[in-house]
Amino acid sequence: MWPSVAEGATHLIGKPFCGPGECTGQCGAELQGQEQLGSLLPRIKIDPPGPNSKKIATILGEFETPSLSPVRMGEVPTAWKQTRGANVIDVDDNLYIDMTAAFCVGIAGHCHPRVVEAIKKQAELMTHAPAAQAPNPPRAELLKKIAEIVPRPLKRTHLLTGGGEAIDVGLKLARLHSRKMEVMAFEGGFHGKTLFALSATARRHYRAGFLPLVPGVFHAPFPYCYRCPFGEKVSCGDSSTQCLNYIEHMIKDPASGITEVAAMLLEPVQGHEGWIVPPKDFLPGLRRICNENNILLMLDEIITGFGRTGKMFCFEHYGAVPDILVCGKGVASGFPISLVVSTDRIMNSWGDFQHTSTFSANPLGCAAAIASLDVIQKEGLVERSARMGREFMKRLEEMKKKHRIVGDARGLGTMCGLELISDAKKTPAAQETKKIVEYALKHGVVLQPPGGRFDNVLKLSPPLVITDEQLDFGLRTLDDALTFVEKH
């Protein structure tokens, strides 16, 4: 029998914590130097958030826009000081396991040595070159590497900096190429907060105050099997069929008002809304509908791309290649860079300099992305994500059987989670979900804030370099947290 995770995570509270490379032997840990940071188990010195996190929160509360942190909500976020691999050290020297990859960014782990070295080398040569005037070697190398990774007919890449910006560019490209203005997005979809991306994002909370947005964007139902938009009695397979039938109705019925659709935009697995995995026939069904109606299929793989779901790209699970592919977050495992990838025919719709940006194709970002993609391929992280995902789902299904609070366990690869409920009517257990996140943090495991449309989903997405021991610790902590909340 394994010892309680709670006991294992807190036995060092009150003992001095030694940072990387400065172990005195007094902390009872085996931290010998920087090379071990990344694969360590938690060591909690001060109950988080500690005094230094509180100092930083005070500064944010006074000088920062209230839109960027939960300080305005009366919360004190735990401030990070150092990251590596699957480890985070906060400003009060607590050491955690990160089960989020910093919102799915750290695909190859935090501060992977090869990525850091690539950034250092490039910074010594050049940190910026104007994209529209002065191409650079890392830019050319990255473009060639992406073309080798994506399936044909995808080939050409537009390099950008953030996910929302990339969504905007992809939608502009779709309108430009098709010469149609309407965009079909999906209920529950999240694509960013720039204006065009926000128009495609369904959540009203983010849209409030900015309406009207870009016109011509409509939202279709998405097969959220656990909470089917067509009613609780509809099976998962039938949910997909009903959604596809309704989408065809929207496109083909002249009375629907949606008859000039340039593109369908969706996440192959919905992220923000709680790791919602559609039935296997849904994406191929959309691909067929797009083919039959001269509509571009645009996939937002900002979260799911580059190994997160156990394939290099999530669409490979379904055999449905998009016309426009958007990636971000994990492209460079920490450095801001994003991609819009499409075909020769579609990309050639652009006019000269029709969309440029000062920091597009930044040489530092290109160098980081090259190194990160190299790590993903050479260290077999995509395959590792698939293997971990199978163990992930096995453990989460066990938790579902064990804990009455768990309504649904779902996921793909290392994008897995639990939806929590308080009764047989599937009433969302939002407060309990928040308590579990807080419990995990105090026991050395970083989870994402409560997610899903009702704030009752625990979304797990660790770095793909997380060790088996760390992953086991994180899952046992989650199990302990569920037990704790059910008892209290």
C-alpha cells in the first residue's frame, strides 16, 4: 500500500528548502543541483500562497489591469519563480509538480535545456529582424520543418506570435480565398479574445461589453456527450448524428439565413469548455459536409497540437485533414509563437503584404520552435503522450467508480479530466472543484483553475516529459483530494 500523498507531500513543512545547486543537506531532500530539478517530487515549506506571493499580489492589485489575474476577485495567486521539466518553484521556495504544462504550453517541459540553449545562441546573434524586410535562417529552417511534419496538401505557414492573432489570420484567409463572409463556429468553442477570434468564441462572458463583434459568425451545436444539447436521453453516437444533421440543415436550408459559409472553425477537442472529446464520426462528418458544400475546414489545434492528444495533431485520430490549421501554445514549449498552415492554393489568395506583423517570424521564437519540435520528435514525446494517456484514463475511470462526486472521466492522450457533480441530476459541483484545486496546491500539485462551462471540470495536461513517478504522485494527490472533499 502506497503512503498517503498528503503525508508524503507535507513532511518537509517547516524545514529549510534548498534551491537548485545550493543544497545544504538540511532539508531532508535529495536535490543536488539544477540537473535534477524537473523530475522531483513536491516539497512544501510554507502553506501557499506564501508571504512573497502576497506581496506580488499587492503590487498587481495596485498597478496592473484587473483583467490579467484573479486579484480583483479577492484571490492571491501563487507566484512562480522558477520552472523546469514538470517542476515549478514559487517565490516562497515551495516545489510543485505541474499537471497543467502552464495551460498546455510546456509540451517539452518547462525550460528544456535544448530549447533554452537555442534561445541563448540565437540571442547572441540577433533578437529581432523585420519580418517583411529581412528573412533569417531560423525562419527558413522552421518553415521547412513544419512542412515536413504536416500532411499534404498542407504546406505553407504564416508565422505569428499568439493564438488569437493566428485565429484572426486564419479566418481572414478563409474569407479572402472563398470570397464568402460567413463563419460557422461551435457552441462551447474558445478561440481567443482578439476581435475576430472573440466573435468565434461562444462564451457570452467574454463577449459582453464588446458587442456587436465581427458580423457573419454563427454557432452550431457541438456533441458534448455528457450534457447533450439535444437532451439527456440521447446517446453519444446519436448526439453526433443529430449535430451533423442540424449543421447540414443550417447550411442547406435557404430559410436558415446561413447559406454562404466560408469556413467551419472548431477545436477537435474542446479545451476551455472542459476537455470535451466528440464521437469519432463527428470530425469526418464535418469534413464530408465541407467537401460537399465548398466550405473550408479550419481546425484550432492551439491546445491539441504537437503531441498533446497522443498524435502529432489531433485531427490524425480522425483521418480528417483540415484546409487551414492553427497552432500555438506548445509550438515552442514556452516562447510565444503561433502558426497558420494551409495549402499552396489557399495561401496564394493573399495579396502582397496583406497581413504582416512587426514580430512575426521572430528569430528567437523560430529558434525555440525548431528546438522544441526536435525534442518532441527525437525524445518520442508524441508516443509517450499516447502511452501516458492510456494510464491516465485508466486511473481516472477508477476514480469515477470510487468517488460519487465524479460524474464523467474523459480525455485523449494527456488531455484528460474529470467533471464533478453534486447529485444524480448532474448538478455542477463548482465549489467542490475549487476546493480540490486548492487542496492539490497545498500538497504540492498545480492544477488548472476549475474549468468547463460550469467551473466544475478538473483539466489535466502535464508536460510530456513528466516522469512516471511524478504522474503517479499527481494522480494520487487528486484521488486524495476527492476523498477529502467528499468527507468535508
